[in-house]
Amino acid sequence: MTRSPHGPVPREAAVTASAPAPVAPAVSVAPGPHLHAAASTQRMMADVLVGLAPLVAVAVAQFRQHALFQMAIASCSAVVSEWLFARMRGRPATLWDLSALVTGLILALSLPAGAPWYAGAVGAAVAIGLGKAIFGGLGQNLFNPAMVGRAFAMISFPAALGASAYVSPSLGIEAVTSATPLTAFKMSGQVTPIGPLFLGATNGSIGETSALAALLGGLYLCFRRTAPWEIPAGAILAMGAAALPGLAGGGTTWTLAHDLSAGAFMYGAFFIATDPVTSPLTPRGKWIFGAGFGLLVAMIRRFSGYPEGVMFAILVMNALVPLINRGTIPVPVGGPAPQTR
Amino acid sequence: MSATMARLRGRPFRGGVHPSENKELSWECRIETLPPPPVVQVPVLQHTGAPCSPVVKPKQEVRAGDLLADSSAFVSAPVHAPVAGVVQRETVATLPNGRHVKVIPIQTAADQPTPEDLWADVYGGEWPLDGVEAAEPSAIVSAIRAAGIVGQGGAAFPTHVKLTPNPAKPVDTVLVNGCECEPYLTSDHRLMLEAPRPIVVGALLAARACGARRVVAAVEDHKPGASAALRAAADGAAFEVIELPTKYPMGGEKQTVRAALGRTIPTGGLPLDVGVVVLNVATCAAIARAVLRGRPLTHRVVTVTGRGIRTPKNLLVPVGASYADLLAACGGLAPDAARVIAGGPMMGFSLGSFQAPVTKGTSGIVVLTAADVRAVEETACIRCGRCVDVCPLNLVPTRLALAARHKDWTMARRFHITACMECGCCAWVCPAAIPLVQLIRTGKVQMQKEAGA
């Protein structure tokens, strides 16, 4: 006996009789397809956490308890905010889809080790509230929540998150005694050797120092198809294209490799720009988005007063996504559908 | 860009998915004959096109193969008595797709052919090729029309319509579709193994009818036995067999034609537009039977499978047998059966009642268990674009579903909703478990209704 909308029906009776049998079989009815891939939002978010593992490991190895502190503050704040805002909106809190945790962690990894506790806490709360909830929750937001939170915190607490905040010898950690490689290059033309820059022995936001870690975790995401490979590929190609004029001029010892390894570029290209919600839908759109991101980062680094441009590049490109989506509606296989009416 | 990438990667067609096949449940099972049920109910509409009107009266005695209903419309196909018996008063049945159709019930007579005789009549015996060259094309088409042959792959489009020569659109190739890309189903597979000869002969007859010079059979590469059997059965005749990579929906007309012949059917068009006629393997066998033996399409092979059925089988059944008859012949439902599907699990319809009759287009019954039917709650779209990646037609399913949900037909048209063939790859892959293809399907119908109003 099993339940059906019509009440319990003896299964045998429904099936074995060859004469007209009772109408309601003990089975459920639904439109097809009746099979489903073993994919879920939660699984994708868990994938991101796995992909972030190398970055977290480098952060902890380099910045010790300060990295743990930043990650704990921002993650907790993000998850609590998610719960609070869901309550305010009268919606069930979907903490188990792990999206809030991912937002908190992405934000934490973009903070300097010495940032005060309230920078991460307020940043994460704003990320969830202004970055996501206000647009209608997961899937509806225009801007990357973590970057919204970081921009808000940076404007609110300039001293705590500006270039100078990265140098705080009082922490007792060697890396933070000197300026970040991008600031050093911008301010005094000082070029950091590519080895430490790529491996992650330099100063910077806790998650951005190792390009290698970001590359490893990012390739994992692309391999799992949780992150579209088109976006980082477009970003790296654009960064390369932006370096071409410099090559022609003979230029400095700051090479394309430096540009790719320094700051949050790899981290941003693989983990932030690939946020599905705030990036385009189609492969072509993703190429454009990635290339735009890479180009903007190069421009901001070279021509603006800021040493780094990942956060602004992401936010600007996010704003362009609806436009990109509109312009990249794919042509169906076999040509456009004939318009009868 | 994506077209270039496709060529670089050697993809047979864009997108597609790889659901668990589960064909091993029934692909070793030889075709068995279903004992004639006490009553068969023959629908007067089993095809795409105009319904037929009955030409028999209640209490009239009919022999197997007698005409039951016919229509004067071009796009229609007559139906015939699958068994000898007595005609009952006509009733109405609901087909799995929700359509209510008139059915002509026949009380089966006591005297029925043995399973061996039935097999010999339908798919067994000799299928000589000598007649093919001599056959008059128009005579082949009329024989097909008279036999009530429709596409047995699922869409059930009347076959004589496809094969009637059209001077404006000459046909150069007959493509025999043996892909059977739906998971679980093995009826075409078994037919290719056990009766390859009528398939070959029928395909050659079809080619003669429509003037095609080339006959190509396409089989997915996980069925090497089937392609080998077809090659052996061709026995020197001009009949090529191509193995295609296994990927859903390889059996879709547009995908098969693209993968096997490299031709792209225009959106809203037919294989005819690129000089191709696509015929399912069972349809080909029915053509051979109609032309060489003068017998109508009254029986077909149906796979009854899934972990929710006690003994999966491939059954040769008379059209009009009820789903309950078939399930009973396979030992009935297992205790954990949760869903009974007419057709394959990707595009088939779940059944609320098992009294519906098997039609010429019924390829299988799949019984899924509770574990197979994953009840996942729909969550928010995170715009990951996986539906775009798997869409074989390069559409943006998430936008189409959104447009359908909001009844925004301008947006639906902008994203080419009418190009969708409803294969269901998008809904299969969606991490948020959004019923994408379901929304698009209803959206297409609603849009048409509102445009007509």
C-alpha cells in the first residue's frame, strides 16, 4: 500500500487486472524530464569552498591568526546577516546553500591582515544586505556581493583598508612590514621579483598573495565546470593585450608575468569574476566579460591613482552584464526562429 | 565562435548531456510476444494529423489486419485491427500525452496465432531484396499509406507524407535512425539485433519511393552489436552504417542529421529542407512488411523497463493493448515503484492511469523507483548558464523559462522560443532544479493560444 493523491490504492489491483482496473495507480505524476543530474546550488558553492582551500592555506601560513580572524569575522557576519535579512523579508533562510559563507569568505580573503574587526563585519553585512537581499536575494543581485561589501567598507574606513593599511609592522609578521608589490611599483617604481610574487611571499590582502594558489583552485573550479573557463581566459588574454604597447616601448622590468601574478588579479579572475549570478549567461558573453575585466584592471593599475583595480573592474563589469546579455543572444542552430506574428 | 569550437573539438552537435543510460536492465532481453489481451482498444488517432473515422460497426467480426478507421486527409494514417475478434462500441481513452481520443475496442477472438507464427508474420521469415528494384515508387507510397505507417520513434508523423516526392525539395538521402538516445529504452536496439533484415529492406524501399540515392543508418556507438547486425543484413546492398558518439539527444532529427551527414536543418524546417528523410528503424521494418507482405502496422516492440518493474522485457505487442497488460506481463510493479512513464524518461509522459492503449508511437514504458525520481525543491536561478551550455539548439533556456513564467511573449520571441524542441537537457542539468523545459513547453502553447485569440 502506498499513498497517492487519491488515497491508498492496492498496487497489485491497479496493475494485474487486465479488465478495467481502478483509475489511480500508486505512482506520482509529473512532467518530464523524469531524471535529473546530481547538480545543485549547494554543490556548486561547496565546490567554490574546495577551490578556495589553497588560498586559505596560503593565507593562514602567511598571516597566521590574523588570517583566521578575518575569515572568521567576515564569514560569521555574512551567515548571520543572511539569516537576519531572510527573516526580515519573511523568507526561509537558505543558509545551507552555502552562498552566504562563500560571500563572507571571498570578502575576508580580499582584506588586509591588519584590518580592524568592524571592517570585515560591516563589509559582510553590507555584502549580504545591500549587495544581495535588497535585490531580491540569491540570483537577483546585479553586483558581486562581496565586492559591494568591500567597496562599502573601503569608503567607510579608508584608513583601515587603504594602501597604507597593508603596512602594519605591529602585527609581528614579516610580510606586512613592506608595501604591497603593486603599491611599491606605483609609488616608487620598485619591481618585486617574480618568484615570491607568484608563489605568495609578498604583502597583500590575505587571499591574494599567491597567484599559484589562485591558479590551482581556479583550475579546479573550471575543471568542475563550477566556474566558466571563458572568464579567466578572457581576462588573461586581455591583460596580455594590454601589455603589448609596453613591450613595443622596450619598457621596464615590470612584465606581463608581474601584472598577472600581482595583487588580486588571479584571485579575481578565477573566483570573483566567475560568480555566476553577476556574470553573463552565454559563452560569448563570458568571453567579453572576462576580457573587459582584464582590460579594466590593467587600465586602473596603469592610469588611476589606485595601485590595484580588481574590485572596481568587477563592479563596473557587473553593471555591464545586462547589456552584454542583451547583445549576446545566441543564434539558434539552424538560424533564427521564423517570426510568424 | 561556438561553431568553430565545435569543429575543433569534433563535436557531433552542440551541447547535449549524458544521463545514466540504464539500458543494461533490458538490452539482453530477447523480444517476447505479449499474449493477446482479452480486449484491445485501437485509437483512431495515433499520429500527427487528422483523426480517422471508423469504418466498422459494433458487433462486426474482424480479422487481424482489417481496416478499422480511415481518413481522406493527406496528413493522416489509417488504423487496422491488430487481432481477430469482435468490434465493440467505441469509447474514449486518454492517451499518455493527455489527449482524449476515440478508441475502437475489439474483443479478442479465442483463435489467435502462436507467438512463433506472430513473430514470423511481423519481423521473421525471408525478406528478399529482389522486389526493391522493380517496385514502382508510387506503389510503395500507396502501400505505406494503406498500411497506416507512422514514425515509430515517438512523433508518429505519417510516413507516406515524408516519402511522397516533392519536386521543389528533392531527397538525396534516407537516414535510418537507430540512435535510441533516450535512457533505458532498448526496443530499437533489440529490433536491430533480432530483425535487421526488414530494417535494411524497408529503408531501401523508402529510398526508392522518395528517389534518394543514399541510405545511411545511424547508430550510437554503445550498440556495436546493432550496427554489426545491420551491416551483416545489408549483405552487399547500398546501405551504409555510421556509428555516432553516444550522447542525448543524438536521436533528435536535427542532431542525427547534423552528426551523420553534417547538414544543419533550418529552424522551423524539416530534414526535407536539406534533402533528407529520417526514418526510425522500426518504421523501416514496417515499410518492408507493408510492401513485401501487404500487411499493415499493427504490432510494435515496446521496452518495459526500470528498477520499478519486476522483470524488464522487450515485448512485441499489438497496438491497443493497455499499459496495464504490458506491466502485468512483466510481473507488475515492484514495491518501490514511484513513477510510470510512457516513452523515455527524458521526453516521456508520466501515467496517472494504466488503462491507456499502446499506440504506434509507444517506444517504451519506464518504471522509476523513488530513488530514481529525485524530489528536489526548486531554488533560485543563479544564472550559471549550464542550461545554455547543454542546449543542443544554442538557446538560452533560463531566459525562455523566465519569459514563459511572466507570459512575456516579446522576450520569448527575442530568445527564439519556437526553436525549442523540448529535449529537456536544460531541466536535467539545472542545479537549481528549475523546471525549465516544462515552463518553456507550456509557454509555447500559451503563446500560440494568445496569438490566435
